[in-house]
Amino acid sequence: MLEYEDEGEVWYSDDFEITPPKRRKIGVFAVATLMLVSGIFLKTTLAANINLVTGGPIEFGQGLLAATACDDAITLTPQTSFNNGSGSTGLFKLAGVVLSNLNTTAQGCAGRTLTMNAYGQTGSSLITFALAIASDGTFTSSSGTISNQGSQGANSSVSLTLSSNTAATGVYKISIESSSTILTCATGGSCAVGNTGPGGGIIYYVDNGSGFNCGVTFTSTCHYLEVAPSGWNTGSDPSVPWAISAYQSTAVPGITSRNPVFNDASEIGLGYKYSLAIVAQGNDLTTAAGLSRSYSGGGKTDWYLPTTTELNLLCQWNRGIAQSATTVCAGGTINSGAGASTSGFTGDYYQSSSQATSIMTWVQQFGSANGIGNQGGAMKYANYLLRPIRAF
């Protein structure tokens, strides 16, 4: 039985359909190792001249750049992945890096941050990512997932797998530098609930364990959910339909219709893939997913419309309620701390990217007019509020 609200009235329906998701293949390929000789820039076997500093070009493979860093013997091995798809979707990406021969003692890089920049053949850095090294030699990073960390010492090693939202294509060279400045959440360090995130929003959910699936194909790993700040749309949250008229009675390929509403940890991070599917169907900037995807706060282009689970966690944080993926948001009061007092949510229904049937989607009440946290179905042509989020 499906319950939904349409222009102030509650409707019920037993009619729904299931649309199985389409799957895309991904291959992973290895690439050549780059050696960090000087502590800040990399030497390769390519003979291309590039200008990284004033005073003339450096010819990789024949010249070195001397610089000061916490360690001058680091080996950096880039890792790539390939997204199999047609057109621009079939691309190689920088998937991560492996650092070895790294001195993580107090005489080396302990207490410092390693910042890496990936460049194309010309122009400025394509992406920046970082590893913060604590005094005990352990690593933290908000740029991706850390694994294979060796014990502290003069020859430690660590792997950093970048989130798909951080990965870049067309990488030609990588630089690395150290700093004694500990990174904040907004600049690449670890995050806590209430912190300002890299996108200028507020961190509202943290998974400090193994993380959750995320990214374009829902195969990357993320640890944080960030919600766009109040005023992200230069005013109050907009109220728009879920789909344009041509698709208000058509199921979105790639989205599993859920009836009844589905609150489950497996849908944390899934909103990005769902939002891409909604837009790919043909829904434009006049719709909830399209408008969410068009937001670029903090220079980030991975904002999206949350799933029911991600929206429910957002409601719980906003109401100061203990977060649970499977428990519906209820009760509580507007949280005066951890950034919630400036979140600016209105007391009305907010949209999710989760589909109920071919003609309906799921929304959730953030106020008390119809019960705090109430989740109901809504017609795709109906106007409801939206707030973008992102995972990293």
C-alpha cells in the first residue's frame, strides 16, 4: 500500500512497478611508477618540457628540481581506473596513489600534511588531494579511502584511493609537498559532524568505519555527507517538480522503484547515481535533480538530490536526533549546535531522488505540520522543496 500527498490530500495506491537497474562494467588498469626524487616534484621517463617554477623549463627524465620537504626519498605510484562507456563516459581516471619509502617518524613527516596536485599537460592543477600524518604516524584524509598502511618508521607505506568525485582525467604529472599546517575538513583533512565541508556546506553524517558506496557508478568509497548551506540558491529553498511533463508518468531507467518507502544503509551515497539517471532521462534545471546537479558550491560539481535514506539522516541531524539509517526521523527539536541552526530548512516536505512508482516519488516532512519526519509519496508533477547534498 502506497501513501502519498497531492495538493494537501493523502492518496493511497496498490499500483506500482519495479524497474531493475542497469549495470555498467568497470575495468582497472595499472600504470607506470613515478619516482619522487627531490621531495616535491616527480621524475618521469617522458622527455617533455614543462614550466613548474620560474627560471626555465625542467626536462623530465633528464633534470631534477631540488626542494625542501619532510622526506626526500618517497616513491609515489599512481593508480588509474577506466570507466567503460560510450562517448565521454569512457575515460581513464587517476584512481589513487601509493606512497612508499615514506618516513613517518618525528624526524620525518609525522605531524605534517602531504599535499598532492595532479596536472594536465598545460594549465593549473586539475585536482588537489592530501594526507595528514599524525604524530603516531597514522594517516587521515577526506580525499578518499586509506588502506595498506604500514607500521610507523623510515620506510612506511600507505595507499589512498580517491573518491570518484575527486578523481580526474587527463593527468600528466603529479607534485607533492609537505606542510606543518594540519588540514581542516574544508581543506582536505578529516571531518566531524557540524564541520564546514570542502563544498562550503555542513557535514551532517560521518562514517568513520569502512565507509559507504558512492560515486557515479556507486562503486567508490566515501565517509561523509555534506549538505548545501542555507541560501545555496541565493534565497530560500526552491520548490519545483520532480520531472518535466514528458516524464511524469515514466519510470527512470536505472532507479529501483521502492514501495513501501525504503530506509536502509545500502542507499547512503546512492543519490548521486540516481540523480544522474534522472537528468539523463531528460529532466532539466526546472526539476529537483537537475537543479541539484547544477549547484557548484565550493567549486564542487558532484552535488545531487538525496535518496530517502540520505534525506532521513539529514532530517535526524537537523532535529538533533540520534542518526539511524533504518529509523524514521521523528520528534526532537531544531539542533542549535553543529551547524544545524544555520541550515535554514523550512517546515515542509523535501524531495528525494528515490522513486516510488512510475508516477510517484518519495518526500519527507521537515516540520511538524503533518508529523515531523513523515515520509509520503508525491506525484512527479507536484512542487516540493529540495536541498542538494554531496558525498566524499
